[in-house]
Amino acid sequence: MTHVASTAGTQPLPRRERQRQQTVAEITATAHRLLLRDGVVGVTLRSIAREMGMTAPGLYRYFDSHEAVVTALAAQLYDDVRDALCEARDAQPPDDVTARLIEVCRAFRSWALGHRAEFGLLFANPITDPARPATDVCEEAGRRFGLVFGDLFTQLWQQRPFPVPAQDDLDGDLVAQLRSEQDLVTGDVPIGAVYVFLRCWARLYGTVTLEVFGHLGWALDDTSAIFEDMLTDNAAALGALDDYHRL
């Protein structure tokens, strides 16, 4: 899926700019094809230029570095996975926050298992951190992805607060770090709740990563049960275990 700026309701772009946007989109799409075919190491300026019938120096008229190309591709992929999460979320009733959050987690796993190369680019060798303040197009896209989880977590807390550790019970250095990342969630929640959110994300991310890269294959042919057990752990941490069993 290639995202191209819309000009609906505005003056048409000059022909030169339209051609530039089309070329940028083609470069990003070519980088994506190479990622699928050859992995991250295959996404080079030389290989992109060869696929497009261009010279490598010619690409510098559109991207000033290899990193810029990969960053543009990553921004597109963050939006793609976010679209999948939002579709799963919106298939559930708006007032059933637990169901929406559980289905978002399942959709993240499904997308990851169906897009292993893309997952590897975004999450195995992350070029951006969705928790960081937005500074460019990739950071913004990563943040949009992260806030799908953060928004639902905040809604769940506001709807039915669950037990969280008191700030005084947490390590001081940890509290300082959590304060710097408190905007991971979108509402007024205590530091202890941010800590619970991060622990839940670590379980989800860790389990999915092990599945994607086959690191449980030595023990299991089917890892679905392990994933669902992880969801029960997260649901219990969020005070939503009964709701999880209802789904």
C-alpha cells in the first residue's frame, strides 16, 4: 500500500511536482519489493536504482540517503499495520474497551505473522521508536501506531481503574524514565499505570517476536496457545480477566 498525498479540494499540483511524488512512491514501492524478496540487506540504493532503470546517483534527487529511503518505507509500514489494528478495533462495540484491546493485540500478531519481513524492519531492527516524540514522518507514523494501544489502555483505566503499584514502591530511576514516557498514554493516569502498560506491551511484543522468528519452534509447532496465555496474563494485569474469558 502506497500513501500519496491527496490534492482533493486544493489546486492541482504542478506537473513537475506530480511526477516527483509518483517517482518517490515508486522508489518506496521498489524498496518494499526488495525487502520482501531479499530482506533488509537487499534494500540498497544500487538495487533500487537497478530495479527502476535509474542510476544510483539519480536517486539522490528524491532521497538524500539510503536511511531516508528506509525511513520512508518504515513510515508507510507503520501506517499499514496501524490500519490493520484500527480495523480490528472498530469491528468491536465502541463501549467494549476490553474486546477492542484484545482484538487489537490479536491483529498485531496476525499482521506480524503475515508480514515477517516488514515486522523485521520495524521491530527487530527498529529505525524509530513509537514512544518517542514525533520529529519526522517516521516518528509520527510510529507514534500513531503506538497510540492505538495507548488510547485503549487509557480508556480502560478511565472506565475501570485496576490495581497498579504505588509510585513509592517503584525504583526511583524507573520512575524518572516512566515520567519521560508518560505521554505513551493519552490521559491522566498514574505512573504505576504507565508501568503496567509497559509490562503488558513487553509481554505482547516479546511473544510475537519469538513467534515471528521461529524461536519457539524447538518446542512447539503451534504457538497459538502460548499467545493466548500471554493475553490472559495481560488481561489479569489490567483487571479484565473476566471480560477476556467472556470473549
